[in-house]
Amino acid sequence: MKRTYTDRLRIKEFRMSVVNRVKDLEPRERAVEIDRIVAERHVIPFSGKTTLGRSSVYRWVAEYHAGSDKGTVLMGKTRTDSGETRNLTEEQKDALVRWRYDNPYRTIADLGAELAEHDSTRTDPMPSASTIARFLRSGGLSRDDLLRGSGTVGGKVRLAFEAEYPQQLWMADTKGPDIRVEDPRNPGCTVKAVPVVLIDDCSRYLPAAAYTTEENEYVVMELFKSAVGLYGVPEKLYVDRGGPYSGKALDRAASMIGCNLLRTKPRDCSAKGKIERLLKTVHERLEAEMTASGRSVLGLAECNEYLHAYINQEYHRSVHSSTGRTPEEHFHAFPPELRRWVGRDSLAMIFLPCRTASVSKTGLIQADKIQYLVGDATLYGKKVEIRKGYADKSKVYVWYLDRYYGEAFAYTAENDFMKRREIGEAMAAAPQIELPPVENVPLYGRLDRLLQRHRDELEGLGINEQIVSAKQRKGEIRAALTKKGFAGAGETPAPEGRFDASVFIHLMAKLLRRNFDSGDRLAAHVLWNSAGPLDERTVRETVGRLLGEGHPTEDLKGYLEQIRLAVVTGEPGRETGKK
């Protein structure tokens, strides 16, 4: 940094204060005084040091006696190359100016690596990052200089939060539009393209990302479905209140697979800070490069190839500054046995467009001017949900209260009089059999049992069982993970016995005379997994002692902590706070 005349005067004043203490002393006295100066603490102008070296004091004294002009002595020398940047060739300077001006988001590390890629800008040794940064600052090409006033810096200060383990919280968002691609419907024209991205909050891994020219609910559902099929069902999905994320179809699909859909408050999209920062990085590192390349308009497929190349080759393999691990390593460290899965065929059905319809008393529902016949008579007269494919109009899938009731096929009434008469005559000519009352004969279900057993062996669980299993696994997975993370999630569970985790929770609920919600059960499971298996006598004596002392029953964590202390110390009757 170039010193001003006032700065040099401050340096001279400090040095003279040191020289004046020793300049008129005898050599032996001077050495003693210099030892005192070296041992003292000093406030040195423009330096972070607080001590002086003996050689520096002797050099200043010699410079003072040798100087002819006592007014300028000890003011420090000025660099003859002040204002110039060393170790940079003219070719390197020209390249740095051009590259940074084309895209201000290019980092110093990127620019240095790019210099080494070209014969005209490669030198031995290569310039350091500080040299490059100093040169760009001197020419007004720092990032702050180029972006000042653009509104890209700044924002509202928020409290940070982070999921405890992967698959606990995903975020989804859309950015743009900042690029234009070829319109596949109108050759020769361009259309805006926006990226839709899903990110895992804990690991910063991207389960799905794609550019699209149609920003709607079905695009978001398709991406979410592909991510769930590859990596399993997350516990929560956090989105904003934009149009693509506000539809009922996404709500119902997430609910069926056991994923809680959360939305930000109105006009508070920046609450999803991690994915907002990711989208900014995508703009700076990818879109700005595609724009600065000077190429003609890209196609949508080509943009997606660039996006996936950047994510898989750079983003997923770079150490994240917050987690200290690469997103790929962090995300895949989550045990596979703790992921919740739903079959691909079931996912394809669940994520179809959804709408409600009323079943008539004759079992008919109408959708898009087509009538469909419902096979289950228990649904007659009720309002159900139907899911319908885009192209296949011959059938719809019927759901009621999150349960699948099979397919309803298109129904065509027979309107031909002669045909109906033939059918009636055939029914009347059929032999009449006298049947015994139904209540006197048990229902014969051998074939149905064999068929169900065969399907279970060959096809596994049905769609309803898959949904129920996915929702039940949610609580089990949360119970297997502690607040400290998921490192110990794969440990062997406590051996089953008479007094297991479920009996322990039931006993605690009875002793405290209260109902346990999901959070209470999770806390009890965490204690069982970390300190268990517990002894029933220890639990009863510890809880009984606290109840006798008047400890509030609402403070479940207090009871659990005392049980933990009793297990560690082996003293069920130990009093709170005593050692």
C-alpha cells in the first residue's frame, strides 16, 4: 500500500522516539537501554506487531547519524515501482482485464487457473492470488467495484438454522429468468428458461435440478418425484408461495408419501437462504459463463447438460465452507437403511394430476366429459380423489382418505333397444338356483388368500402398504437419530426384551398421567438409544422420587435427564443437583 506524507511522518515520529532514548548514550549504556526497549510493548504505526527487534533499533540509530537531512531521516523509503504490479506480463494483464470485465463473478482462483491453461499467459512461476487481486483492485476491477450499486450485495439479516441429518429437510426454489434458449415449438424464436432446484439442507446436496421453459406445478412434481425415486422420501419439503408450489396436487402427493410440505410466510421468500445462495452461485458460476461465452442461443437440452456437468463435476465435489465436507460425501454418508422408499410404479401414480369428484349412487364419476365406473360399492355417494394420466383417457385411479381403491374404467351405456332386449331375455332364461341364506354359510376366501399370498411374495407390498410403511418409518428414523447428527444412526439397536422402548414410553405416559405427542416419543426414543436398554426399576424409582418432590409433569426432558443420570451413576435415589 502506498504511504501518504502524513503516514510517513507518523512512522518517523515513532522511530525518533526510540532513537532519542539511545542516541547520546555510551555503548555499554546504549546496550542496556536497547534491552529495555526490546522487552517493552509498543504501538507501532501500520503494524500488527507490538515488539521491536534489536537489529531494527541499531539500524535506525545508524540511519539517524548518517542522514544529512534531519527533517526527512527515518521517514522510510518510497518504492520506485509504486503503483505498478510486479510478476505480471502484459499478456496476463490484458487477459485478466478482459476476463473479469466479461464476468465480474469470476473468482481470483478461477482467473489464476485460467492463466495457466493458455500458452500466451503461462509463466514460471505463475503469479500469486494476491498479485492478481492487487492488480484488479488497482484498475477498479474488483468484484465490489463492478457490482456496486447493482443491488446484488446486502439483504436482511436472519438467524441461521440447519437440519440435523440428510433427508430431514429439502428445499425447492426457482430462479430467473436470466438466459434464453431456442423455443422448441417455434423454430427461430427464443424463450426464457429458468432453473428449478432441490437442495438437501443438511448436506447441501442437490437431489434434482433442471432448466425448464414452463414453470408450473407439474414440472416441480416431476422433479420431486425423480428425486424421491433416487434418494428416498424426505421428512419435510420447504417451498415458497409461488404459483408452481401452491397447487393442491403437490400437497396431496407429498402427504401421501409421508412428507410434510412447509411454506414460507407471505412476501418472505428469502427465508430459504441456503437455496437462494445456491441459485446465486449457479448464476455466477454457470449462467454468467454461458452468457459471456459469446456463443449463439443454446438449446434447452444443452443448458441442462451444462447444469448437470457443473453440479456433478464441481459443486458436489467441492468442500462446503459451512459443513467442512463435500455435499456428495456428506449426503451419501446417511445410512441407506434409514431412507424411506416408495416403489416407482406407486410414485408414478401418486404424482399424477389430482382432482376431486363425486361418485353417484350408481357408481359413476365424471371427468372431462367422460364417465367412469367405480368398482368399489363402498364409495358410492362419496367425494373421492381421482388421478388421471395425460394421454390415457380410458381409466382413472381412485383414492379416498389417502387410500387407493383401484381403477375406474370408462363407462359406455348400452342405448340400443334390441341389444338391451336380448340381454334381458338371456338373463330371464338363465336357470334359477335356490341359494341358502348368506348368514348360514361362511365366506369362502381360499382363492383370495392364495392370490394375496402370491402377490405379496412376487410383488412385495401394495401401494397402500407402501404409503403406510413410509409414514411409520418416519417416526422410527427420527427416533434412531440423536440431536448430534447421524454418525451413530447405524448402531445396533438394543436387544429386544420384556422392557423395551415402547413399554418404556407407555410406562412414562402412565406415570406422568399425560399423552405423549410425536416430540415426546422422539425424546424418549433418543434416551433409550443413547443410554438404554433401561431398567424398569430404575425408571420407576427415579420418576417416583421426582413426583414426590413436586417436579412438574410437563417437564419431560427433566425426567429423562434424571433417568440418564441414574443410569450413569447407578443411583436411582440420587437427589437433583447433588454429587
